[in-house]
Amino acid sequence: MADVLNFKCPCCGAALSFNSDAGEMVCAYCDSHFTMEQVKAAQESEEAANGKSDMVWDTHDQEMVSDEDGKLEGYQCPSCGAQMVAGDNTAATECPYCGNPAIIPQSFSGMYKPDHVIPFKVNKEQAKEALKSFTKGKKLLPSSFLANNRIEDITGLYVPFWLYSCHASGSVFFEGVKSKRWSDANYDYVKKDHYFLDRSGSMDFEKIPVDAATRMDDAMMDSLEPYDMKAAVAYDAAYFSGYLADRYDVEEADARPRANERVINTFRNQMRSEVGDYEEVSEKSENIKLSNAKAEYAMLPVWMMTTKYQDKAYTFGINGQTGRMVGELPIDKSKYWKYVCLSALIALVIGSAIAFFAAGKVFNYKAEAAVAVISLLIGFIYGGALKGAMKNVAKQTTAKAYMKEGSYKRGRFNDRLLYSKTDKKERPRQNA
């Protein structure tokens, strides 16, 4: 008679029973057998992996600044309702969000005082040249796009960002599998050793940026990174002279999940890189905690241009510190199909010639059909590459660029064998 114990099967999660005849724990569901040492090791590993991450940030209340002795003035777009502030020398001609050519003064309370400001380093002429360079060599760009867009209507804008700094420490738990294969006259065998992998460490992050304006596209703002935060200065209204400055409308608590995601993904990737030679690796859980965590408020420089082509708005952003250009260009569908067909035709001619001579100058229908399929695939791959070159906007999911150099400290490095399981498969019989 089996004595029932409160243990779960490491393979399938069903209840295990101790089989006195076998002297082992046996799963009634999948018939796996385990020693008591293996079961206890699995239970201890599960308990260790059940911890939860703790992501807590500290931020101080923002101070409201108003007109700064007449140096700041409120602006509101009558089309989309965007509210911004600017210096008295601002010469804005259009809304950076919707492209409306009329931004008119309004009276509102100003903006929240930022902890940091990165001044514009790229001027308007350099920003326009960056936009022109971005369009060069784009084979799918409509011929009429550059002729009709308003490249002069480019606006310098200070965009609000939350900056997150912290010390992150903790563990990530994986399951790793190593396999051994052999055969005899009747069966093929695969033995899989399942390991519990515990990797821990710590690292520091400095000023991970998360944009704080709902009207800004998150992926576009991410794509403008990185900014050199060492060039940040204390707030002074004079920096806004000649530019617009958006007021933040994303609270720090609402922006925090994006910072958490980037910290967690970076930490997880670092721990994953510490896993050795396993055929299969899967993450089981993680336990990450923050300390010395703080959020600061900053205004970062961006040149913005919104233009329309065939009733669709296209927005471009340029990092006002580095000149990095991001955006999405329109695609001429007729040009796309022209290049798909042309590249496929070239591949077809070359492939057919190779197949013809390889077959001893004999036409082979099957070979030519295979060449045709491959050529068509090459055409679509080339067309896809041309499409990909028309857009360089992508959301950032890690914060490796903001990990403080030399801050990573490796912690526990523990591999524990949980259990082994051998499967066998009958070999095909050989005909005599």
C-alpha cells in the first residue's frame, strides 16, 4: 500500500505517492519515478522561485512655474488642443503634433519645473539636412513626396520625460535540460536531465527616459535615444527662447511600468547570458528588487515635423542633441511591385542558367519550377528589405544603454539536478 505524501510531480505537477515496493515517489498520472532527494530538491527549488519582484520608485512633487517674469507664454493648438509653453522669441508656425499652421497664445498656468534640461545642440538647418539625408536612397519613396512636403515647417520642441535611476538586485530562475541519446537493436533512447538554474546579481541604472506626453508616440521617442544625460543642465526659462515646450500629462506612476519593463528585461537578459551549455532553457520565475530608486523630471530637445501625403499624416522626429532622425516614409506601391518583379526576374534568369548547365544543358521542368519559386521568394525578400528601410521606429524594451558601466556584480551561480527521465522509441524494422 502506498503512503500519500504532499509532493508534486516535477514533470506534470500531479500528486506523487510513495511506492513502498519501488522505494521511490511515483506519479500516478505520468508514471515518472523519483527518489526522495530529487523530490525534495524540486520542492525547495519551487519555493525559492516563488518570490515576487518588488518595483518601487521614489519621486518628489513637481513645482509649477508660470510666466518667469514674462519669459514664458502659453500656446494652444485650436485643431488638436495641444497645450505648450515657449519663450517670448518663439517663431512657431505649425503644431508639431497635427501640422496645423496656427498656434495661438492662450492664458494657462505654465509648466512644471523640470529637474534637468538638455539644451538644443542641433540647429534648424542641421535638422532639415538630417531629414533630407533620411530620404536619400529610399527606392520606394514616391517621387512627389519631396516636391510637396513642407520641409521648412519644422518645429523645435522640448519634450517632457521621466528619468528613472535605481539599483536592481535579485534572481532569475530557469529550468535547463541536457540530453543524452543512444540506441540498441530495438530502440532509440533519449535521457533528459532537468536542472534548476539559479542566477543572481545586481546592477545600477542611470536616468532611463520615458516620455511623459500622451501625444508623443512612445516608439518614436524611444527611437530617438540615446541622449547624453551628462550634458543636462539646471532649468532656466532662457533655454526655451525660440522653441516650444510641451507640458507633461503622463503622471510618474503611469509612466513607471515602461521603466519597470526595461529594467526587468535588461536584468533578465543579463542573467540568461550567465546560463551555460544547455539544449533547452526556459525561465520559471524571477525575484527582482529595487533600491535607491528615484524618478526625475526632464525636458529633452526634439525637432518635429508632420506632413501629409495622400491624406495620411507622417511625423518625423530628430534628436535635438545628436541629430538622430526617426520616422516612417510613405511607400509607392507601384515601385514596390516593380522592384519585387525585377529582382525576381534577375534571380530567375541566373538560377535558370545555373540549373540548365548543371543538368548538362538539358531543360528540367522540376528544377525550373524550384528556381521559379526561389526567385519569387528572393523578390519578396528584397521588397521587404526596401520596405524596412522606409521606417526606423521601434519601441525600446531594454535599458542596457543606461546600465552604469562596471556596476554589474555577479551573484549566485547554482545548477541543481532535479530529475532525469528516459524515453524510448521503437526503431523501424529492417526488411530482410
